[in-house]
Amino acid sequence: MKETSIVYLDQVSKIYPSTNGDVYAVRDVTIDVQPGEFYSLLGSSGSGKTTTLRLIGGFEIPEYGRVHISGDEVTTLPPYRRNVHTVFQNYALFPHMSVFQNIAYSLTLAKVPREEIGARVAEALRMFRIENLGDRRPAQLSGGQQQRVALARALINRPKVLLLDEPLSALDAKIRDEVRQELRQLQKQIDLTFIYVTHDQEEALALSDRIAVMHNGRVEQIGTPKQIYNYPASPFVAQFIGKANFLTGKVVDNSSEVVHVDMQGMVIRAMAPNDRPIVGETVTVMIRPERFKLGNQTADNQVADNQVVGKPVRVTYVGQLIEVQLETTIGLLTVMQLSNDGINETEDQRLTWNAIDGIVIPSM
């Protein structure tokens, strides 16, 4: 993929010295980002995602590995020598300048003719629907408006790659959702490569073409949102992305693509899309709460691969959904259903799911 990548990190490591020895902020990270991708670096605080972004932008230099942009090695080049632009978490707008002047700043430094500056800034103002804000100062803008100005300023130079470091984290939930949708539409419209840092899994799943999930400075898994959510490659990814049930048991049959796992005397069937476990191995089976069905038939009226009876111990209404916790012979299971399906909280419930709904991962 290196040959077609617009950004390629080749076994990059960033080390910070400390009194207790060297600390790897990023360790042996290899990622490829294709032209026009919306690529997210997802992880919790301290996972290495922001450091990785800074290595791409030139704000950090790796101790090991190489950074390539558009096929050229830029490992030691400063930020202004790379055809990328970074939108920081705090937007970094100049408080003494108007919106127009903030957006035009880089063009002014480059001595672009005044008429062209006016035309390009006007285009940017229209693109981000802030035409009436050109004369205002940043302090006179809402958080969402400041975010739009920061994006307009970043894109005015038409970089090959836009780097975004948690740009929506300062916005309230409603505005964040609106700007998130606008951001994705804009990225598709201008066909620009976005590399986006976030700790918000929902945000990453909603926006991204591909996601690199990071943990302790390493990349745990790279894949599409669907791959990351449905087929986690490690226990960390399974726990970090979305809600899930985790059941532990021993493999008793792996002779087909459906693996049989013994859990406290009950054998359940599951899939192993990553590494096939061996007989006798202790494994964890992950099942998403929405994969269960209350009742003993599947949607196509066929008998389900797995079924168990459980006693409801907690029912929580979450808007359109209902979350049910049931005590079963294989452990406490959480189920998500549409709230209009209804449930009798005083009666035992039959819970069913198919082998494809359970994913075998290494024991946690």
C-alpha cells in the first residue's frame, strides 16, 4: 500500500526520556492513508494518537522509522515544508484579527494578489456558511462558528492532507453532531484526505472510512468501522468499541468454521474470524447486546444456533431502546431491543442468537 498512500508511516517510534527511563509515546506504528480517505486515529488519553498526528504534521520527529507524504520522505522536515495543515483542538485563531483576516492570513504571507485573496476567502466563507461573519473577531463567535473559521483557514491553501486534533471536543453535544455531519459532507465534496484524532468511538465510527485503534502507543487494529465493531482483533478493541457481553469458556471442537465453546456445561457456537483457537484453549466469546433476540426463533423463522433462559434483573429505557440485563446459567447478559417490543419483567425470557453473532477472541 506504500506506493499508493498519500501518508505512510513506516515503523515509527517516538520516545520521551523520563526519570524512570525512556517512555514510548508511539511504538513501531505503521499506517497507510489513501488519497481521499477519512482516516481516524482512535484511542483513549495517552494512547499515542495525538503524538502520531504530530509526527505526520512535523511537530515531532521520530527516533525510529520514516514518514512519507505523497511518496516523498519528510521525516525530518519542518511543518511548513510539508503539504499538510493542522486544525488544533483550541482552533488557534488570532484574537486581534477579523474572521476574514484569519482565513486570509496564510495567503497574505505568501503575497497572493489581493483580488485573488478576496475571491478565495469569499469562497471559503460561503463553503462554511459564515458569509455574514467576516468582520467579526473570534471572541464574538460561538464555538461552532470558531470551528468553521479554523477549518476555512486550514483549507484556504488547499493542502493535500488535513490533520484534525479532536476539533469537536469543545462543542456541546447538539452542535457537535451538526458540525460532525457538515465535516463529513465537506470532506466528500472536496475529496480531501482527512486524518482525524478522537477519543470518541461513536464519532470515529460515524465519520471514518478506516480507523486505527491505538492503545499504549501501539496500533491494535486497522479496519473499516464495520470491521472494527463486528470483528475486533484483540480484547482491548472489543472492550473499547461499543458495548458487549464477554463469556469465557474452553474450546471443545474447532473442526469447522463454527467453533464450539463449553461454558459451565453448556456448549455455545461462535465464529473465529481472526485466529482459529485450538481444542482445550480458554477463549472469550464477544456478543453485542443488539445481536440477541428475545424468543426462540431467528428472523428467518429458523431455530437459532444458541439459546438460553434468563431472569430479568434490570430493565432500563434509553430513548428508543430498552436495555435488559438477564441472569443466565452462563452469566449475566445484556440485551438491547427496541423499546416498543415490550418485555414482561417478572417472567423468565428465552434468549437466542446465531453462531455468527458470537466472535471468539483471545481470553481476557
